[in-house]
Amino acid sequence: MRTRAAVLRDYGGPIEIAELDLRPPQLGEVLVEIAASGVCHSDLHAVNADLPLPIPLVLGHEGAGVVRAVGPGVMRPRVGDRVVLSWIPACGNCRFCREGAPHLCTTAADATREGRLLTGEAPFSDPSGPVHPFSMTGTLSEFTVVPAAGAIPLPDGVPLQMGALFGCAVMTGVGAALRTAPVRPGDRVAIFGAGGVGLNIVQGARIAGALSIIVLDRVPARLELARTLGATATVNVLDEEPIQAVLDRTAGFGADLSFEAIGSPDTIAQAFNATRRGGTAVIVGVSPPHEEVSLNAFAFPSQEKTLKGSWYGSANGPRDLPLLADLYLTSRLLLAPFVTRTYSLDEVSAALDDLAAGQVGRPLVTMALAQGKESPDGAF
Ligand SMILES: [Zn+2]
Ligand SMILES: [Zn+2]
């Protein structure tokens, strides 16, 4: 079949809205009609070659839609199921999957790096050859083919447009707080960066019962949204020195847990230095692969600090998506404030520009399925 998609052909851009061939789902794969796709900083990183992904590339990895066909051997999901796409469809059989850490699946990491699906080749093509999907998803397309393990049924009651956000920002942010850290009741938490991921760390910390949630950013509107989502204090880093600002708000000790959600050596060092003795700094932001961080070596033994990475919120999608849905349906996880503007597929470049310019919330691209056509269960 044919599908329209946002394609990166050369690092640096531009983004082309192209009509591509999409092959049928093969063994263990499903065809999904996309309803909505968020646009993430990782898409920007791919455009700027700060993420090592092969081109030509169909952008987008934060989407939800409806299964339209399944390949051989697929028991779940079924045709007609509403699904959220995971950008780590775990193989279930590598060492990390077997040890209960499917977010570290090496089979999935290899496939992502090579721009193909778990066991098959890239699903998209044009006359010049294969067109790779971003991390086995490629959600900025009207249709995509993904591994069945990466199409997780979305519980009833959650609109597909909101469900799309679960696919990256929410899973990554809430997961970092609830799974990677984890935040405990009474913790004093500092969060560096109030983008889509940082704001969801705010929500995760609130849900976990953090006593104080200090959010640092340079955009006033983002800090305002952070307060709406649960921040107890906000710091504009253009006005205050960030480490001192955290010390001032934690009785001089530093945060029990600091989260870095920007992906920059400077803010990683700030997060580490704003963590109290015996505390943990969790690095969530994705830095370009060549970046290095400089930290005081003496602080590790003498202050017993821990530095910890968090990838996709240490999430197990089939376990954690129903939890996120329940948190949303009981009004503890807020999603509507993130969607300040929606875009059509033809406006993907504008969405990326707005994201790069520090727009508040999450640019959300909606497709025909979300623009009036009813999905099978009437969620739209
Ligand atoms: Zn992302
Ligand atoms: Zn695996």
C-alpha cells in the first residue's frame, strides 16, 4: 500500500512529506493506522544527526492508532485494537529481556541502529530503496508497520490523541520517577528541564508522593505549566544560579533526587552537584553521542552520590501502559495541558521549529483518523 510520511533524506533537513510504499506486515508484525503522533526532541536530534539513525528516515516515535492488519503468527494485538506504539519493542529472548529489563533489549537496539524492524527489513520504501522507520515506529506517517510487541493495546477511555503521548514523553518521564529512581514519599526532588519529559517527571514525582518538587528551566511559560502539573517551586535559571537555587530550597543539603531532562553536559553536572550527600542524580536527557561530562571524582566516595541513567523510563510497556492509563483516567496524570497546538502531517516542519524554539507542551500531529473519522470503538 501507499502512505504519506514525514521523511528526512539529508541530515540537517529539510523534512519532505513524501508518498512511500509500505509493505504488508510479515511474521510477528502489524499494520497500524496512526491517529496522532507527538514530536519529540529526539526527532530534532535525528534531523541534526545528534542521534545516530540511518537515512532516509520516517520521523516520529510517539504515536497511537488502530491496528488494520496483522502478519502471520500474531495473537495480540488484533485487527481493530487501539494501540500505543513503543519505540523499544522488546524481543523477549535476549539476556536483558530474560532478566526483566526489556527497555535494555539488545535485539531492539540493534534493529533501531540499523533502521529495520526486529526480524524484518525496513517497512517503507521508495524507488531509490528502503526508507527506515525511526526506532521501529515511524509514527509521522498515516500508516506504519511495527513489531507486534511494539503495539500495546490502549485501555478504553483514553483518547488516541492523549494515548500517543504515552509512547515517549509520558513513559520516559513518569517511568524515570516511578521506575528508575524511584521517588519515595517525602523525597525532595529537583528537575532540570521542563520540556515534555521533564514535565512528566514532575507528574511522576507528585504521584510518588514527593514532598518538594523544584523545577528549573529558562522559559517562564514552561515553569508555569510545571506548577500546574505539581511543581512546588520553580527556578528560572536566567535569574538564579541553578545549584545554589536548589540548595536554598533544600535547607542547604541538595535534593534527594535530581533529574536531568535536557541532555547537556552542563546540566548533567549541575544535577549531580545539586544532589545531596548519599543522593542520586538520574540522567534522562539524551546528549549527542560524542559529549563527555566532567564531574568531581572526590564527590563519589566522600559524598556517596549515585549517578544513574534512565532509558525509556526503565519501562516495561505492557506492564506500565495500563498503569499510566489508570492514572490518567483517575485524573492523577494530566495530559491535556501538554497539547497546546495540533498540526497536520504537512506541518511537521513547523512543529519541529516550534519545539526547537522552546514551545510549551508537546506539538501533536493529527492524521485523518483523528480528524473526524470514527475509530472502531468510537473513541473519536
Ligand atoms: Zn521521544
Ligand atoms: Zn530482548
